Amino acid sequence: MEDHYDYTRVCVSVNCCCKLVVRGVALVSLWKDVVQTVLRVQDRQTQVQFALKVMAIRGEVDYFLFEREIGALNICQHPNVVTSLESWREEVIFSRVLTNCHMIVMELCETSLRQKLLENVHGGFEIHSIKFITAQLIRGLEFVHSKGIMHRDLKPDNILLTSKGVVKIADFGMSRPVNPERVYTPRRVTLWYRSPELLLMATNYSSAVDLWSLGCIVAEMFLGEPLLQGSSEISQVGELHWYIYWMGI
């Protein structure tokens, strides 16, 4: 993009009540876990708001996850994929320890599909909402796959929604280029959204694993809860077997 946002580089405390100076504007935490935090950023000059993702680098694996995410976001520029605006590395105080971190500035999305599901106390979504969200997910995922990339971690937490209802596929840290001759790690997709071949520990698979995850997400929007809720690979296979038997397939 042509515009360059002059973010002030400072050491920050990335904790629950984190504050960071970006053009003199304080940030508040939107979401966090033990290895990453997402902050709301407001540019004082333009008043435009962004999301700043801070990812702790604990080793080589975290570095590769960052590189994969940035690489995938640069390739997959689509209305239904979250947009990356800028990235850099910086030392910050993460969980009270001075840590090397990756920083990614992205477009701001107000909520996630997971949050919408949690807020919906009446169970599943209305059919028109399911169609609206699913159509956008299909368009975004089709584009990602057309670029030779599989996401490998599709779930409601990684599907964001803007204030205008635009669906954005996010969190490409687990993504990989599709290569039929390559051996992949089977334990990548979150358990409840993991396809049968991954549950059976296949190491040679395709972007079809994302389609299974998408189907699980659509079912969850209908039901208001995950379709298959196993506690391990074996119990997840058992859940799947029960559904196949129940449906008479």
C-alpha cells in the first residue's frame, strides 16, 4: 500500500492492561493468550483504527509461524481475507519478561464468529445469516486455495467479522503451500474441526482438510455448538463414527 503509518517503536508491557505508544495514542487489549496479544490501535493523525498483533518469539518454531502468516497474507489479498498493513520485529515486555516479538498491523475487525456464536443464546443462527457468512467463507477460501495455500486451522475463532458484516479469514500461522509430494504434520487443525485423514494421522494431504473444517463450521452455525466434540483423536473418530451410523451413511 502507498501510505506508510509512522508507528513509534517503544518497549511495551504486553499484558492484560497493556499500553503502547503509537503516534502518542494508547492501545487497549482486544484479545490475548500466553504467546500473543491483539491490540486496538488508533492513528492520531487519521483517526483510523487498526489491530496490532504481538507474537512472542520463543524459538525457531515461532519464527516460522510468523513468516508463514506474513507470506500467506501478502499472497492472499482478497476482500474475505484479513489485510496485513505492516510488520516488524521488536523487543517488548511480554508476560513480565523482555521478549523478542513479531508485530503485525492488520485491518480492524470488530468481532469473531466464535464471539457471535457465544452471544447467540437461542442456539443456531437464522438461515439467512448462515448463507450470508458461508458464501463469504467459500469465496475467501476458494481464493486462498487458488493461490496454492491451505489454511490448516479454520475454526470460528479465526473467522473475523467487520462492523459492516464482512467475513474475514484470519490467523495463517499454520498455513502451508500445497505440495502433493510433501510430508506434513497431521496435528495441525484444531481437534473439533480436524478431517478424518488427519485424525488417522495422514501426513500427505491437500487443501481438502480446509473444506472439512468449513463443513464443521457451517454445522456449528446451525446447531449453536460444535458438531463433533471429542476430547482426543480417538474420541473424535468415535463421534464421527456415531454420526455416520446415525445418519445411515
